[in-house]
Amino acid sequence: MHQVVLELSGSRKVHVISEHGTKEEALDKYVKLVEANKGSPITSKGKYTIRKKPD
């Protein structure tokens, strides 16, 4: 299970945007978010990343 998350700047907190069964599905979601943000993973609130779901 993989998650697309927004790592909040200035803190260690993350906001889970979506969860996916495969890394490929998570990558598709990540790419769509980055494209919607003018091609940048960095936003005013933090940055988008993909991670393996913690146990």
C-alpha cells in the first residue's frame, strides 16, 4: 500500500491525500497533482511526495 501525501512545511506532519494498492497508481495520482500545480511538487503549504504506508 502506498500513499500520496502533502508534507507540511515547518512541521513534521503530513496530510494523506490518497492511498493506493500499487506504487504505479500512487505515481499516477502524484503526477496529476504536480501537473495541476504548474509542474511543481512544492506548494505554498508544503510538498507532495509518495511513501509506503507505515505499518
